[in-house]
Amino acid sequence: MSQVYDRVALIGLGLIASSMFWAIKRAGLAGEVTGFARSQTTRDTARKIGLCDRICDTAAEAVKDADLVVLCVPVGVMGDVAAEIGGSLKPGATVSDVGSVKRQVIDAVSPHLPEGVHFVPAHPIAGTEHSGPESGFAELFDNRWCLLIVDEETDLDAVQKVSDLWKGMGADVEQMDADHHDLVLAVTSHTPHLIAYTMVGVADDLRRVSESEVIKYSASGFRDFTRIAASDPTMWRDVFLSNKDATLEILGRFTEELFALQRAIRQGDGEHLHDYFTRTREIRRGIIEAGQDTDAPDFGRGKAH
Amino acid sequence: MSQVYDRVALIGLGLIASSMFWAIKRAGLAGEVTGFARSQTTRDTARKIGLCDRICDTAAEAVKDADLVVLCVPVGVMGDVAAEIGGSLKPGATVSDVGSVKRQVIDAVSPHLPEGVHFVPAHPIAGTEHSGPESGFAELFDNRWCLLIVDEETDLDAVQKVSDLWKGMGADVEQMDADHHDLVLAVTSHTPHLIAYTMVGVADDLRRVSESEVIKYSASGFRDFTRIAASDPTMWRDVFLSNKDATLEILGRFTEELFALQRAIRQGDGEHLHDYFTRTREIRRGIIEAGQDTDAPDFGRGKAH
């Protein structure tokens, strides 16, 4: 893979930005990568571990002369950051982001971008339950999807270069419109996270089962929930608040189905339960065939073995 | 580890029984292990892969002269199997089981056991999403908990030997009473499974998001749900029907919490969400410290890497 941009600026230095830096370096996709984080501690850590070629003390300095600026901050502050850097962007530069919600990010960021600067919103479908500048690694995006949001006004050359960058970092790229993205993610990510958070909260709060029991016997299923319920609280708060409508719609469908299963349990309707559980098994097979997980027996095991 | 029993009979040859066989052999815990499964196909497969020292064509034949008989069938048919073998059990033998629900299994099995036969119900907290005689492996129980159900009538020598067997297979053993077991498992296993099944069912059923989209973008969280929602449908139908009260109680608590979070999203109450998500992160740490999972970044990754 050859160089795609002369200079890339990463604003916000958490899991995604730090992984982007290592993936960009791995493939030599940029001449220089600058970085900025609001917190002094994060900037110090970044400098210490060699994250980014140059860490700047202001966002304006980081984006100066950058050909691509990627906003890697929580969805709720994307607009503020865009306002802060808008005046320092190089004419003809491209701004992108990695937010898990697209409509609200587009509405918040676009008004702050000057004429002649291109905006190509992106969302890499990859992550771990860890966060912060030290959590990144070059392989995070390998074999994962990155969705680019494109409409009739988007500059196609700018899209092509952002797409080349993500492919260079190991991802497969696809285009989608913002509203459909937000609905798809409400199903595949946002609602599952909310449900996992809820289940873990219930277990924590239960008087008659001790926390140590919950922890000891977590390999029976609960553990899989705690992994996703350990994700960054600020990021997830912002996701739910900014993808409110789609999340509430899917939650509505979820509780409807849950009540139907609950009634089947209460009424002893084994056939309903068996049919439902057989159907869900098929989806799992599809995911394995699509290369988004492996068939290695894992549930209840952990990787200590 | 030295031999615990001269002869062990495994009734039902799925994931747990086949793993028990390989774990028993690994440590030399029994002189001979016999096996029986209702299905001819399963018995043929077992013979082909060398599962059990001897596969019998009837349950009665398998349990004849056995010092320990372990019922490894779905919870809903435990009573039928006990009725079938009751007359063939050796005096002084111990019967155990591996069911995920204890109260109903005890009520179903006990009446069929003759005087002088001991009953030590057990539940190994281990599994994978795979099932069948070929899914077992010797390491399944290593570092996992096995709960033994003990009350004032249980024969303590019989408990000791069952405990020795499980420890020999790699498990840690703890005792619990049946009702508390069923509540703990409703929290850590049964309700999480029902919720995962529900979420996967919702995704499958949604008209505006295609199944291929759900599958492609599953690495964003959904995938973790499909793993547990791929578990054996018959086993899980029986679990929910036989642990009805505890599961419905926890489901009630779950929907209560879910509605509170849903309202926080609707009202834009970011503080409520952030506090909740911060609290759930702590539980994850406890699970890692307790050795029931590792801290390796996994969510959104898969083991292809």
C-alpha cells in the first residue's frame, strides 16, 4: 500500500485513533500523523508511547496543513470540536470522523466546515471493551467493515481517498446513507449494548444473590454481557442520546418480543420457545460464514485456556 | 489423580457427557465408562469416535453395575430417564445429573430412585454454543465451577466422591441449596440467554434492515449475543420451563431497569446513563480478577486474528 495523504490529523486519542495511527504506520499510508487530545494526561501518555509523529497542544495546531482531519471524539462533542478547528482547516482538506451515530454528527459538524473543505463521515465497525490511548493496536480494523456516509453532494475524489485509507488499514469499505446507518447500528450495536448494560446492572443490584456469586458463576452466559457492558461510558451515553429515535424503535420491538417469550414461559408453551431458539441458531451460522466470527467453542470458556 | 469409581455410566451423550468422558480419561478417574444415548445415530457416532469404553443400546444395560450414573439429558426428560433406569441401579450406587435447573430435576428424579441409592445433583457451570457427542473436549471444566446440591439427607460419602470426580476433571466444587442455585442461575445464565435469544430474533425479523446487513456489521456488539443464542434449543426450552419462577422474577427486574434506561434516553438524561454504565464496568473487572475471563481485547474482534 502506498501513501494516501501527506498529512493526517487525529483529534481525540482513544482506542480508535490510536489503532488508526498504528494501522497507518503499518502500511505507510501518511507522510506525517499529528494528534491532539483535550486532556494533558492523554497527550503525555501519547508522547511517552510514541503515539503519532507529533502531538500538538491545541486542536488548531494539529489540523494546520493536514490533508485529512479525523474526529475521533465522543459523538456528543463532535460539533464543539468542529467549531474549534473550522477556521484552521486547509482549503481543500477533507474532514472525517469515526462516530457510531451519523445523522446527528453530520448535523453538528457540517455548519462549522468552511467552503471547499470536504466532509466524509465514516464509521469503522470495530472496537474492544478497552479505551484510551494505550488500548490501540494496528490490527483492530483488519477484516472489519468501515461504512462511509455519502450523499449527492459528497466529493467523490475525497470519498475515494478516505476509502483508500481505510482499505490500507485493513478494513472493507461500504457506502450507506446516514439514516439507514443509524437504524442498522441501532439493531446490531446500540440496542445490544443497552440490553447488556441493563442485565449487568440488574445482577449488580440484586439483594438475594451476592456479587461474588454473580462473578464466580458468570461463565454460564452472563460473562459475555459484561464484556460489552464494560465499554466506555461517555461514548455510549452520547450514542444513545444522539441515536435516540432508532434505539427507542428497536427497544420497542425488543420488549414486544421479550413479552411474547415471557408469556410462553409463563404458559409453558415449549413449542414457541423451541421454534424461536432454532431460528436464532441460523443467524449465528451466517455470521461465521461471513467471517465475522470463528466457530471455535468459546462461550463459557474464555481465552485463558 | 487416582481412580474415584470403578464404573461410571453416562446417560445422554451431548457436549457435557462427551467432555466428561474425555476429562475422566485424561485423569484416570474411572475404571470403565459406559454410555447410552436414545438416538441410534448418536450411539453410532460415539462408537465411531471412541466416546466411552462401551456404548450400550439400552439405558438399563449402561447403568448395570455402575457405581456412578450421571444423567446428562435435557432437564425436561430427567424424570423419564430416572424411571427407566430406577430398577436397574446397583444397591449403594450414586446417581447424579448435570442439569442447569435443580429444584425441578430433584422433584422429577428422586421418586424413581430405590432405597439405598444416593442422589447428588450437580451442575457444572461450563459449556459452549456447540452440542452433540462430537462437541466435547477434556478441558471444558478446567477452572470452572461445579455446584453440588446438598441437603440434610444427602449421604456425605457419596458427595465426597462426586466432588472428587469433578475436581479430578479440573473443576472447582462448591455446595449450594437447590432454590438458591436456581435463582443464581436465573441471573447469571437463564435470563441472559433469553435476552440474547430475543435480541437475535428481533434482528432476524426486522423488515428495514436486511439479514445480510445484520450479519456483516455484527462485530459491533450483536455478535456476542448470537454466540449464546446459538445454544441447544431443546436444552434451553427445558431450562426456561423448569426454572419458570426465578426466570420470570429476574425478567421482571430486567424490564423495570430497561424501562428506566429507556426513559433516560427519551428524556435525554445523560447523567443517569453515564452513572449506570460506569457501575457496570466494575463488575467486568471483578470477573477478570476472579479468573472467569481474560482481559484480552475481544469484543468486536473474534479469534480469527
